[in-house]
Amino acid sequence: MLEKLLKEYSKRGKFNDYLGEIDVEKKDIEKIIPQNLLRKDFEFIEVSEIEVIRHFIRLSNLNYHLDKGIYPLGSCTMKHNPKVNEEVSSYEGFIFLHPLQKEEDIQGALKLMYELIYFLKEISGMDYVSLQPPAGASGELTSMLVIKKYFMDKKEDRKIVLIPDSAHGTNPASVTMAGFICQTIKSNSEGMVDLDDLKKNLSEQVACLMITNPNTLGIFEKNIKIIIEELHRYGALVYLDGANLNAYCGIHRPGDVGVDIMHFNLHKTFSTPHGGGGPGAGPVGAKSFLVPYLPNPKIEKEGERYYFKYDKESIGKTASFYGNFNVFIKAYTYLRMNGIKGLKKMSQIAVLNANYLRKRLEEIGFSCEYKTSTLHEFVLTLKDFKRKDIRALDIAKRLLDYDCHAPTIYFPLIVPEAFMIEPTETEPKEELDRFISVMKKIKEEIEENPNLVKEAPHNTPVKRLDEGKAGRELVVKWD
């Protein structure tokens, strides 16, 4: 049975009088609020406090979330968010700030952002970091706009951005929005950038290469230095999509191998929640020659005073005010708690967990399209199950019946029936073993009763939806 809406619990006269009687006359309301803004058919909901609490508790139990179990969403790094992050971000001194306050009134907030920038610089090897972009895709677009402005100032008309076919899916959209033209670079048999195809596509027209490393297959580009040298030989730049930073914090610094600009996902790597579409934060780090083009304002320090700095070469703002400050607090808290040693251990365990999971799943009959070793995530191919008319979507739906969130499916596109798994470092071995046993059980079901899997899920509040129909005829209004 579906959960009722609060409106359906409402009944006139229910006990809920904490606020007392309304002492504002209707005629007084009409003086304050213009007639055209007054609702004519508004029905005030009358429910008790306990009904409200129970309603939202029931709703939260209907939903699958990270506090319930494993959430191995490949490429999204859905890790546990320490509750202390939420506590620190709700301190009065933070939540009552206003973005239009004077610099002298927000020195603590400026210090936090300044130190967060310092930490990100140290982790990445970049010379400066702008915290402003409010999401990963915004970080991509910001980077492309910075590169565009850089070449405009150099009076070089470069139109092409190279994107490997193993890169993140939002990269082409960011390139197009910035006014560039995408050109795809193929992967080789090892799942890495094909150097011959890269060299064939290099020219004076190329502005940059957008590369994800490790890529969406979880494979680290062993030729990354060669790739960067080739781009620089043509005067082109290298942008790194930092969404997979969880694989190498404290181990590898992109700036040290020549990356010119990159973005971070604070809401992935540094544990700030990003379920339900946000909030996020996609800071952009750059080498010194690109720093003036980063969004204004920048945060600098003189003596013990922190202040905003504005560069005339800047591309301007890419978000209102200074970005999602609440997310900065949570990421800052996480970084201060872990330190560089803790971050290195974080990445090492993330890689260990992923490789343990991959090895055990291969032992029970699940395989990867590319046999190259992987880091924090890996991509299975479920193409062999098509002989039983079972698709990746079917197995993903069946996982829900066993209280496991499904991995990312059908991405990257270079893997048929892709099943992209990232357990992260926060999952204990017992939960990994449970996931393995569930996958083994589903494999047995495919052999013995494939319809059980094809018609899944069976135990969820809502059964399998007609996703095509939902996309074409989406109805979200209560009637």
C-alpha cells in the first residue's frame, strides 16, 4: 500500500494548538498581501505533530539510502557521510551568515575557505583553487570557459576538445556549452587512451584534452605523462575530470605530471551528501598561468586578514556569491579529521575493497570486458546473460529485492551491458560479502527461473515501472 500524503491525514479540529489561535483578521491580511497573490482555494492542513513525524519516518523507510546498506553506484562515490559533518555545518556562526556581510564580519568563514583551498592545492598539485562552481558538471564547464578565455587572450582560435570514449558522460555537454567542438579518442584493448588515435587527432586546432583518470573503467592511464607531453607539444592544455579522486588521494598528484586544470567533487571524495541531486561543490584547481581566469572573487590573505580579490581577466561568476558554503564546511571537517595520512588510507582501502569485490565476483562467473587491473571501481559486462534474455537492468532491479542498491548500468558505453561497481572505502568486508552472496543468488535464479529476475523488483513499495511511459507522461501532481 502506498503512503498517504499529509493532506489525506488532515481533519479539521485535530489537536495541534502549539501556536494558539490566529489573531490576524482576514481584512488585515488583505491589506498586506495583494489580492492577486491571495489563494482562493487553499485548505489549511490540520495534522498532529506525531502524525507528521510518523509520516516522514515511514517515507524514509520506503526509500533506499546509504544508512540502510551498500550503495555501489559506480563513478558516483556514494560513501558514508560522518554525522559530525552535519553537526559542524549547523553551528550558529555558520548558518546565520549572510553572503552580503562585510569582509571584517566573516573572517572565520573566509579562513575556512582559504584553508580548504590550501588543502585542495596540496592534494592536487595545483597552484590555486576556486571553490565557486556548485557541482561537478559546473566545474567542467568552468574549466572549459577558463581555457576558452585563455586562448582568446592569446588570439588563438582553437575549436576542438578531445574526449576519450572512457571519459565521464557530462564532458561532451560541457564542451558544447562552452562553444567548442567534441572529438572522440578511442580506447585501446587495455581500456586506456589509444596513443595512435590521439596523435592522429592532434593539431593546432585542439584547445585541450578532457581526461578522466582513472577513467570510468577504473583503469589508471599508465601513459598519462606521454599523453600530456603530446598535448603540450601542440600548445594544447590538459583538463582532468577529478570525479575519481577517491582512488589516489595522498598517492598521486595530477599537477605533478603536468595537468593544467582540474575539478574536484567535494560531494564525492570528501563525504558531503549528494543524494537527491545536491547540494554539491565542484571546485576548480589550475596552474598559475590560468589562475587569473578563474571565477571572481578569489580568497587571499594579508597578515592575519582574509579578503576577496578580483582579477580583471576572470571569466566572472559561475555561481551566486561564493558557491555552496555549507558543503565547504562538511568537506573541511572531513579533511581536518583525516589529514593527508588518513586520505591516503581512504584511497588504499577504496582500491582494496573494489579489487576484493571484483576478484570474488569473477570467481562466481561475472567478468570484466577489459582485463587490465583496476583501482577504486570496475565495470562488469553482463552480455553473456542475454542468452537467457536477461539484461543489466533486470539484475539491477533484482538487487533491490535483496536490500542492495543497484550499481550504475549501461555506462560507460564502450562496455556492453555495463555494470559499474564502486563500493568505496566505507563498506566493511561483511557488507561486501553480503553483496557477493546476493549476486551469486541472482545468478542461480537466472539459470533456474529467469522470469523471477526479469519481473523484478518484487519486494519494493513500487514494482517495476514502465520507464519509457514515465519519461513521456510524467505526472507528479497529487489529484
